[in-house]
Amino acid sequence: MEAVAAAGDGITPKAIARRLGCPLPTVYRALGTLVEQGYLVRLHEVRGYGLGYRVAELQHSLAEQVRPPAAVRTVLHEVHLELGAAAYLVARRDADVVVAHVDDCPEHPLAPGLRAGEPTAPHATAAGKAVLSGLRGPRLTELLGRVGLPALAPHTVADRRGLDRELRRVRAEGVAVEVEEYAAGVAGLAVPVLGPDGEVVAGLGVSVSRADFAARRWELERGVRRAGSRVAALPVG
């Protein structure tokens, strides 16, 4: 499935076999099963294969599983309207930090690549750093060992020592900030959302342009802090 997704519609069994280094009969057997189950489709016009519609169903199911309750989504929508900024919530899912919900619009879009139901690079987003601030020692090392610290933008903190300094600041100030760490021209801030036991269960943030952030930094922070306090009183998921 990954080979078909990477190649796009029309990849042939022989091309799949070459990409994967698998015997052609093995590829044919796998293709037959995946087509039967709806995960791939055979495209007769181009004499190849493409992703099936069950893949979209799986993505939709995953997004629903991580989606927060309606009361939390309402808070995010109000943040979006009141601050004129894309609002989003991320949460831990095992060893990943996943975008749980997004509330944006064409006028106030979330940073490209941040989509509900998909993992994000937590070291490079404000809400991701808010979640990481609740982890220490082996738990933090395990998560970072899985996702890595790739340099995604001009100012990504891509080394562990620098990230540890940043997370200490987040713990001390209660807010995470990122300016062109996830994408060029994009900035944002977020707060950790605490559960009933005092542990960080999510990160609530906003994403804006770098220029908008510079002009409204303190307004955005006050609004996000208020929203974080409201969500902390609700069940996040």
C-alpha cells in the first residue's frame, strides 16, 4: 500500500516488485487480497493499481477516535472566532503526538501539514511542545527516539539539549511559543492542558503568520491561556 501511495495511480505489479524487492508472485497475491478488501483498486485504463477507498475510511475512523468531546471543540471554535486565528488541539497517543482537532478557515488557516487524526512533529509546534513539557526522563527520550528531531524550518530546535532548555521554559512560564520552527512564515503559541491528576493530557494552541504573531503576541497568549483553563475543566477524551 505504501508503494502504491508513493507512486500514484497506475503503478504496475512489476514496478511494485522492483520497489519492494519482492518476488512477483508474492506481489500478485498481496494485490489480489488488497483489491478484494477494498484497500487498493485495479485501474484498467492505465493498467495499474491505485489506493482504494477503504484507506479514506480508515483515516476517518482514526480522526473520530482521537476527536475530543463536543464541549472541547466548542472552546476551540470560540478561540478561532475571538482571536482570528486557527485553533488546534494535540494529544499523546502512545508514542506519538497526534492532532486531535482543528478549527480554522480559509482566512485563518492552520499551518500546512497539520491535519486532524495525523501525528505531528512535537518539537516544532507550539502545542506539541506543550505536550512534551509534561514528559521527563525515559518517557520523553522514548517519544523523541521514535519521532526524531528533524529540522523542518529556519528556526527548528533540532537538538536535544536545545529542546530540553525550551521545555524547561515552557514548564516555568506555562506557555509554549514557536516562530518559524514548523514552517517558514508561521508562528504560534500554546498552553499545556492539565488533567484531573495534574498531568499534561493535551496542548491547545493557535497558529498565525509570523507578522500577525509579532503584532498580537500578548493578545493571543491571554486568549489561549483562558481557553486552556476552560478545557482543563472538561474531559478531553
